[in-house]
Amino acid sequence: MNTRAKFVVVMSSTCLVALLLLGGVVTKGAAADGSGADNNVYKHLSVYSEVLSRIKSEYVEEPDMSSVTLGAMNGMLEAIDPYASYLNANQYKEYLKNFDTYRGDLGMVLAKKYGYITIVAVIPGSPADKAGLTTADFIESIKGIATRDMPLAYARLLLKGEPGSSIEMSVLRRKPEPQKLTLTRAVIAYPPVESKMLPGDLGYIKVSALTTGEVKQVAAAVTGLQKQGAKKLLLDLRFCAAGDPEDGIELANLFLDKGLITYVQGQKYARKDYSAVEKKDITSLPLIVMTNRGTASAAEVATAALQDDKRATVVGEHTYGDASIRSAIQMEDGSAVILSTAKYYTPGGKSIQDNGITPNEQVVEVEPGIGDSEDDTDQTPVPAPKKSTEDLILKKAIEIAQK
């Protein structure tokens, strides 16, 4: 698609989002006095239909209307849910058939931002990590296919394949031109929980993912550090984005003996509360939690609960914002919408996905990565450079712990 046609896609997406959001506001106002809610929605949809008609008949050249419609759909979904996807009938059929077939992957947690596929975090030791990819990098293309307005679910499908197979992609980061990379898929192994004693009787625990088994590893680490004489604990959840919110509930319960941890609720999903179970609490040691822009999902649920309860001081960067129940809703033509049907909330009532978590002590973390190399022509994966600066977040956490 040429530049002008791409512009049409973007503008039509914007028009649809604006119209529907305006329709939502008007609808709420009408609903408040019990009149005309449905009529207002259809009125704004009819305006959008007219805009499409004008584009088709009066634009300087006839655009690909299927691309316009697909762009509008994904633009609308991204505006309300960065993890949502619209898959046409063929894409959804392929998604159902193949998504769980391939074991090879690159080890990235993904979302949508500005119409592109963006990286929330990468799994340590994964192909993506070895290539130097990191949080906030944009994937510009996958296998030569531009990701602008690509459904998130379909992008995930394209990245999967047989272990040992390679895949070409281009990434946008700090330089204006995308960098081309060729990565080799692998079976992703989540790193174990790390723990050690730091000077000053501080116990340090690093959690890179919260999938099956990691919470038990954290519990074992806490027990071990207490036996070694730890007087305070540092829980490092930076770049921890893998795992289900339920795992975050279990993690929080290791440090809480009572109170609300989180609740989940949606338009058609009745509120469900998750409260701490006293017998699952394993320590009363003072706790500091470290977060950054790559902290998401399960790690955010745990962080929010510990912060709201004042059980822990949170140090670091504002978190990404991802904690919901996502469902696939199939349309009559075989297409499907995958979107959040319920969201997890902090004990204080804030949607984690919409707000993220703001630390008590904010510290900006500098993270080098691809794009720092002087050679712009290099098209091979660039190993992640070592940090040349000190760990400011850890330094601040230690400083607070020693007060």
C-alpha cells in the first residue's frame, strides 16, 4: 500500500474511534434519562459509513477498502485495549489451528501501541533477549509483513514456529530507520528465581517471570534468606511480565495474612474478590518491591496489593499496565474479536491495565539495547550491551532499606 493509502487507513481508524467514543459519551447521557441510547449508537455508525463511502468515491485514487476497514477495526480496538485483536475469518481459522502447534518462540511479551506491535518485556536468555530487544522496542515488520494495524494475536502467531527455524523481522527503536534482524526460534525456558544476601542483612530475590512454579521458588527463597539472617527483603520484579494474574495473587499472599489482594470485574463479569489467606503468609520481614516499565500482569497484581496494604514500599519506574481476562468472541462471518472482558483492580479500586502502578519512590532506569551500535548496516542480531551505569533502582531500594 502506498503512502497515501496508508494515510487513509490511519485517518479512517481515527475517525471511527472518535465517532464511537463520541457515541459512547452521548449514549451514556441519553441512558441517564432513559431515552435514545440505541439510536445514538446507530446514528454515529451511520456517519462512519458515510465517511467510508466518501473515501471510496472521492479520494484521489480508490484505496483498498478491505485494508481501510481492517485498519479502522484495529485502530478502534487499540484505543480501548492495547491487547485486543480483530482477526478476519481466515486469520482466526489459522489462529485456532496453529497457535498451540508450534513450540518454538522468541520469548517476548507483546502489546499494541501507536498501531504497531510493541515489546512489553523479553524473557531472559530467550532469542529476543540475546538479540538485544527490550521493553518499548517496536516491531516494524515480521517476515516482510508490516505490523502497522496487524492484529496482535496474528503477530504472535507469525512469530511462533518450529524450534531451530529462523524468522526475519525489523525493529524500530532509537534511530529513524528500522534495523533488520534474523532470529532463531527456541523452546522458551523461564529462568529460575534468584536469591542472595546483600550487605546489611538484606535478602535479595529476583523474579523474571511468574509462571507455573515460580511462586513456590519465591517462597523457598524467602525461607532460605530468613535462615541466613535476612532482616529485610528486596523483591525485584523488573521486566517481569510473563504469568497470569492469578500467579500474582499467590505471590502477594506470601507477604499478606489478611485483606483484599485484588478483584476482577467486567461489564458481563460479576465482581470476584481475592483475599489473602492467613496460612499462606510466610514472612513479616519489611519488604521493598522494585518495578520498571517492563513489569506487567501478575507482577503488577502483586505489587498493587502490597503497596495498597502498605506492606511494601515500591521503588522504580511506573509499570506497563496489563491485568485482564481476555476472551475470543466469534462473529457471524467467522471472524473474531479477542479483547479484555474483565479487568483486575487494585484493592483501592483502580484498573491495573488502565493505570499501571506508580511507585512510592520513582527512579528512572536507563536500559541500553539495539540501536546503540555505530554500524547501521549490520543486519545480524546485536548482543545486548552491558550496562555502563550503576543500577539506580537497586541503589535506591538499598538506601531505603537501610534507613
